[in-house]
Amino acid sequence: MDLFLTYQMITKSAKYAIKAVIYLALKTDDQNRILVRDMHTEVSVSESYLAKLLQDLSRHGVISSAKGRGGGFYLSKENRRRTLMDVVKVIEGEDAVNACVLGISSCDTDNPCVMHHLLGPSKMAFNKALEATTLASLVDGIPEKHPIFPL
Amino acid sequence: MDLFLTYQMITKSAKYAIKAVIYLALKTDDQNRILVRDMHTEVSVSESYLAKLLQDLSRHGVISSAKGRGGGFYLSKENRRRTLMDVVKVIEGEDAVNACVLGISSCDTDNPCVMHHLLGPSKMAFNKALEATTLASLVDGIPEKHPIFPL
DNA sequence: TCCTTTGTATGATTTTTATCATGTTTTAGG
DNA sequence: CCTAAAACATGATAAAAATCATACAAAGGA
């Protein structure tokens, strides 16, 4: 029973994806993969739903995966250069990020709506933060021993 | 067909409410009321759904209403001192506003999650903007003749 | 007082999002 | 090869949000 369903900056799915990506950044690399089965509880989501999200991220090259025995999900060196924005875009869709705060299709920088100057900057700040945060930097200050999961 | 359903700062309902409140600020006062019937197209939402939202706002004192013949919805002098945050809280619920970006229930200022320092500030900026904007100030610079609706 | 006009309250329906389940494909080891 | 272990793909179900519809209550005018 989640009390915080609305007023979301991002959807629940994207939140799961971000948590998962933090987990992968912390625990995996090309040699050390992990199974959905072994991480879903840490992300506080069901195995099959996390699988779906990870497949989506993998298909778009944000994370890596290997099929078959010994396979699993992991973050490669290249993956670590991707940003949180990449994660959000895969899950929420490309255009969602640029949408007007009021959902007005005709609103853009040239033809701003009444709220544009008001809420635009903070939305932009949010986007900038997502863009500036590489997956690598997510876990920079976190010593592997320090337990931050489950999230 | 709305392309911008996710990655929302606020829900569609709150967006309708904000648009409606801008409309009321622009067109009404204690003497001049307006019917849902006469404003729903300007807000780009159905009559009955807008009615529900306005009733919600009215019940919480954010806007005013009068029943019966000659009635309608309007913004009183006092209403105009309310803020966008009041509108959002009525529609989204009180606690939604303070929720963690990752939806972690144990996350707060004392015990911040990994994303807190990263996205917290821009969320806070967003909240501050909502709080700082009175309904009166929403239409400050807008001459009544200048058509900004439908939104 | 009665009738029309309005908002109010409540519940049903639809659409979207989230979740679950089941089968398919690929890979590595024996 | 064959088999088991893994991701992948797809569709079914459940939950939540958005939308619609219908009956009720209050207010004002004739």
C-alpha cells in the first residue's frame, strides 16, 4: 500500500529502474553478473516486473546482459558513462522529458505558457541533474561494504 | 491521445485544476461567477470531471462557489491569497508533496537516500515555486483582453 | 410554494499503469 | 549434441487514475 502514488517527478517504473541501476553499479561489472532472481528484493519489486524493466534497459544499451548459463545483468565500462536521464528516457519514453509542466502541446520556449517561466526552471534543473549524473558517479562515494540496499 | 502521460511533475488532474484556477483568477470575483458548463472547454477537460475537481477545491476553501440560480464558481479576495501549492495539495493529497523522489518511505532529511542530495534540491525548488505563487500573482501580467485560453 | 438552476455527492465505466505468468530463444557445460 | 540455465518476448490480469453518469440538495425567482 503506497501512499505516494501521485505528484511524482517520475513514475514508479522509473524509480525501480534507477534503484536497479544503482544496484548494478555497486555490485557488477563485465566479469560479475547478477540474476534478476538475486536482486529483485533489494529493489523492492517483483522478479518478473524487474526482469521486464531490465530487459528494456538492456535492449537500449543502458545496461548489459548475457543469456544462458553464467549469464545475468551487469554494467560495463561503457554503461557506466550513461546517465540517469538515459534510464528515465528508456522507461518513460523519449518525449516525456521535454513535455510542458501543464501538458500543453503548443508550449515551448518560443511560445511559452503562463507557467513556463514559473515552473520551467525547476523542471530544467531536475533534467540537468538527471543528465549530469552518470551511473558511475551514482555510487562514487559509497563503499561497497556500506549497506544502502534494500532501497 | 496524450503523448505526455508520464514523467509528470504533477498529475493530469492537478494540471486541470491549475488551468481552471488561472481561468477563475482571470475572469471571476465575488460578483462575477462562472458555470462549469461555460469554462470546461477552456480548460480542455470534460464538464463533469472539471466539476468534480472544482468541488474538491471549493470544499477545501481554495476557491468559492454558490449554489442555485445565479450561482457558480469564483475566486474571492481571500482565495486569491492561496497558492498553487494549496491547489496541488488538495488534488494530489497532502503528503504526496513531501515524498522521496525514489519513493522510499524511510527517506527524509535526517536519513537521506542516495538520490536525496542529487534530486532533492530541484524538487525543493519546484515546491518553493508552487508555494511562492499566489493565485493572484498568476495573472498579474496578463491583460484580460489578451487571450491565453484555451490552455 | 413550486420550479428551475445551480453545485454536491456518489458510484459506474474506461483507460492507463503496474504486475504477473507462461512460453521461446540463446548460451555454456557435460 | 543434449540439457539446464539464463535472458527475451508476449500476452493476461490487477490496480490505480481518469472519466462519465445519475441522483440529490440548496438557492433564488415567479
